[in-house]
Amino acid sequence: MNNSRKVLTAILSLLFFQISARSQDSTLGHISKDTTIQTSDTLLGKMDMDSIDQALKELIKPEKSYFQASINYLNNNVYLGRKDTVLTPYITASLGYYHKSGLFISTSASYLPVSGQSRIDLVTIEAGYEIKTDKFEGQATFDKFFYSSQSNNVKAEMKASLAFFAGYDFGFIKPTATPTLNLSNSADFALTLGLEHTFYSDDNSFDITPTFNANGSTQNYYSSYYRNRKFKVKKKKVVTIQKGTVYGVVEGASQFKMLDYEFTLPVNYTIKKFTFNFTPTYAIPVHPAVVDITTQIANQPPKTRTVTEKPGNSFYWQAGVTLKF
């Protein structure tokens, strides 16, 4: 409160002084540190220029460029309520550079800590631009994905994505929208609509943001996953068919559908340059995929059966720490 009063007083003082000086001398002249500034109602009183300078420094804090490094653990990869039949946990390390103009670039590597399948499963390069005001937040990002040929991630057929995020804070609620173009063998359009509100501690070191998101998308990427990975990638406890092939095709993959509803609760705690985060998510999938699964063994005619997925609700979480320097 004291800082706010100082800043307001400094601004009013400078405005009044400029008006008074211009009425006396168009060149404005020299201001000494012991100059006395008075209003008709003596609201501002006597203020030295050092106090004005200090107040303005508190008001105008120029943005600085910085680096950011983080390491996170995700207990299972779930995308739009969809997941593989085996757990896909990730340990992800990332490093990024964020320029004061709003431009940024980062790279990350995701390690799969599964016995018998341990590997770098995904490498991501991201570039983008962000803008923030008191009420509005916007971000444009382009991501390039490099998945392992053995990855069973349901997004593993994606090559790149282009996304735009926008959110406006009305105080009591912040609605958000994120349209995304995902590129695989065929393009997919996804849209996330969200509602959130952030609660801060008195010193702003702790914050928690209850969030609800509704996610919709076309599913060409998912059909490619069924065709190229679902039945071909080696997995534990999966019986392979000798001298045969199995693949699936998602019906209506080019149709836009609502795919899941998610409740998340991001929690952040900041100590100096470190921020510790924990984000639990509960996903409720809707409109399960209808998949045509074709099996062909040796020289026998192919057999196709149609199944409807039963993805089930998912609870998953991510935890990590970020260093800003």
C-alpha cells in the first residue's frame, strides 16, 4: 500500500510540475533536488527528486531476458483422454531462452523409465512469442516432435504442431481458448476451451489455479497410431502374431468431436529463482473411437472386426522444479 501511494504521488507530482513549468518557460529549464512542488490544496507538499526517481523505478520495471531450465516427472502420458494400454511415464529435462521482447525458444528431451524399454522417447524443439498485460495473456507456439520408432505414445505419429493461446482475466474468472493445428500424415484441428482462476498467497510465492478444460479434435493422428504403432511396437505381456500383421483404422477420423473434459489443479511454490510445481489432472473421455482392426496371418484372407474403445477415466499428475536465471 505504501509503495502504491509513493508511485501515485510521484506521477501526480511530475504531471503538475510539467504543467507549471510549461506555463512559465517552454524550455522547462533545470530542476534542482530541493525543488518545492505545491498544489492549490497542498496535497503533494514538499518532495525531493530522489523520492520521485525511486518511486518511478518501482513503477517502471523493464523486462529482462532470461534462461529457464526445468526437470519434470509425468506418471503417465494421456492426451485428450486417450492413452496406451501400458503406462508411458516421462522424465523430461528442458532448457529455454526467453527474450524480453516476448520471443522464446526451448528444447526438451523426455526419457522413458520403463524396464526393458528405457530410452529417450521424445525430443521437442519449440519456438514462440508471448504477450502479457494486466488482463490479457496471449501466446503463439510452434513445436517440432522427434519420437522414437519404438514409442507407444498415442501422439507418436505427430510431426509438428502450431498453437495459439489466449486468455482474458475478468477478475473472478479467466476464460481461455487454444486452437491447435497438429501435423502428422494428415492435419488435425484441435480446440481447448477453459475456465480458470488463480489464488495467490500474500507474498505471491504460492499460487493455485483450479482449471476446467473441454477438449475437441479430429483424430487422424490417432488413426495413424492404430495403423503404424498400436499393434507393431513391442510391449511387455503382449502376444505377437507369427508371420502376420495387425493394424487398425479409426472411423470418421477427420470429423471434429469433443474428446474429453479435464479438471486440473496446478500448484506452484517459488523460492528465489526456483519454482516447484505439481499438477494433478482428472480426465473424462467422451465419444470413444470406433476402430476397424484388420488381422492377416500368412496366406490366409484378412479378417476385419470393428470394436468400440473403452478408454475409461484417467487420473495422472506431473511434478517438477524450474530454475530461472
